[in-house]
Amino acid sequence: MGVKFISGFRGYDNAKQGIRRSMHVGSDLTSGRTVLNPSQAFDSQACFVYLNGVMLKEGNSGAGGDYVLTGTSTITFNVAVAAADVVEVISYNFANPTLPETMIETNTTISSAQSSEHATAVTGASYAQSTDTITKTGAFTNNSVGDVISVTTSPTTNSLATGRYLIKTRTSANAVVLEAMDYSALTFSADSASANINFSQVFSQKVNNLTLINKVMLFLNGMLLVENTDYYRDQQNITMDSTVALQTNAIVAIRNFGSFVFPTSSEVQNSSITIADEGIATLLTSDDLTANVTAVFNLHVSARHATAANDAYRSTNIYCRAEVNVASDCYLHLVSDAGNINTGMELKDAGTYSSISSFTDGKIGIGVTANSDRWSIIMGNRSSHSIVAGFKAIAITN
């Protein structure tokens, strides 16, 4: 038997495999029991799905298939499963000795301010959807841009939902502007002016090179915590649950495992970034590339249709200038562009925060934005299908 190439790595003599396995019942599925988001991310090139112990066939119904994989976290069944059916998902994760799995360490000593702010419960806040502002007298005295709040109660329909949010701007001790954990704008359509929103302030730590499919272990004073119970992954943030007690001088140790190409101090890169249609993702911020307020760098961005068999793609090289504090001094200049997803990558440096509505329908776009604390490079997808993207940024000068 010849060498088999799977998951991008050579076969029997050059790959080590790890298994990811999750089991669900039909009632766990959404969209009429047709969509499953397994508890373990999968590699679409080495994923096997079983229904009541019988292995199903991948593919759409026209090809005689039973299900379709999207990205690393969504399985869509062509026919709805029964509520009592048992679905098992098994995926193999491959590690390549040529590009070995390594560990990145991030350690934080909890300050007295972080200790006092974490798990602080606030009741009776209001929300204005037009400005994404949450208001409560005296609630934000010690908060900064980039802090995280966890909304626990929000009974107003179509208003600010329960979940975790970043503080985008602190306008006063009484009010802050919120954004999603991926730095995208919120899209709620109703105010909650009746002061019925409750939230907790929670500790969150940014971890460079973190992805949703990397392995993470988090220790609090040497004790291993449990993911999705004690802490959560939000893009490149590890966010503590409010039930975890954080004391002053406690050590939060994050161990992030994956196969990394370690960049020099003047470059940053990432790949396999899945962006749904009408979705947006932050590629990098000033925290990733340089600590200085101004950076000039070469950005190479590529994207393809999330279905590898589809030939739709786009690849673009951009010169960027990014400036903290002054959004109007941030620029994107196209160097080269090729591909058949629409007519070209759209560049947005309008001097304000970009949102998904900033980009033209049918296109993929790159935007550069800034506030008083950071600049950000974002990628918006309005190409009418999910995409998988990657980028590499190399500083010309910092």
C-alpha cells in the first residue's frame, strides 16, 4: 500500500494522530434537527460521522450523501434526525514531526484591580442599540477599553443578548460602548431602556496564536481549570467565568498547544480562519505586531470558498499604515490582486470603524480602524458563501 496523504501531512512514516470524539442526541441539533455543532472541532479531511452506530456518507443529497461538513465546527444533515437518535463524530488530528506541535506560555499575575473587578455583579443597566451603549450609574469607574463584561440577564426581545462582550470605548464612569469578542459591531435592533439588564465584569486575557482548534490548558495557582465551565475561548481571548474566584497575586497560566511557525518580532500570521457569509473577523491588531502607536507593514491576505472543491478564491497584497488614536491616518494601498471571487478585494480605510455593512455585497473586504487604544485590521465577507482565509503581515518599519 502506497503512502497516503491526509490532512496535509505524509502518511504512516511521518504523522502522529490524536483522536477527537463527541457524542450527541438528535435533540442537540438545531434548524429542525439538521445542524450539529460538535463539542470537539474536527478536521474535515479526517472526519467520520455515525448515526446510531452506522457510519454515514459525506456529501450532498444529489451525490447520495448524508451530510455536509462546513469549516471545523458545523455538520449539516441532508435529512433531519430523530430526537432520540445518537450521533457520534470522530476526527483525527495529525501532528507533523517536520512542523512539531509546540507550546506557547502566557502567564498573568492578578492585580488588586483585576481581582476586585472580576465577578462584580451589576443589576439594572440599560442598552441603546443605535450606539451599542450600555449604561449604569457608576458601574464603569475602573474599566478600560478591551475589558470584558458577561451579560447574564437581558429580557427585552431583540435587545442586547446574554453573552460576553468587549468594551470598545469607555465614554464615562456610567457608560461604555460594546463590541463583539471578534471586534465586530453589534447588530441588535431594540433598546432596553427599562434598566433590566444584569451583567458581571469578568477577567479576560488575550493569547496570541490562539485558534479554536488549538489545545489549551489553563491553570489557576497550579490547578487545572475546565474549559466551557471555568473559562471560555473567544477568538484570541481566554475569558474566566464569574464563578471562579480570582485573588490578588493569583497566577493565571495559559498553555496553548499547536503547530506554529514562530514569527520574527516584526511579523505575524494565521490561517484557517473561517468567516461565514455576512460575517467579519479581526485579523490582527497593534497588540500583535508592535507596541508602538504607528506601524507600516506589508499584508498578504488569501481566501477561498469554504468548500475546497469549489474553485472560488482571492489573493491580495496590501501596503498598510496604521495609527492608534487617529483613524483618518490609517491607509490601505493595493499592490496586487487576483482571483475569481467577485472583481477584487475591497479596501476600506474610511477613517471610522468598519462593520460588515461597510463592504459591498458580493465582495470580500479588508478594513483598517483605530481608537484611542489600538488599531485593527478586519476582514469582512459578503461573497454569498463561507470562506476560509489566511494572512501574513510583515512590518516594514514600526
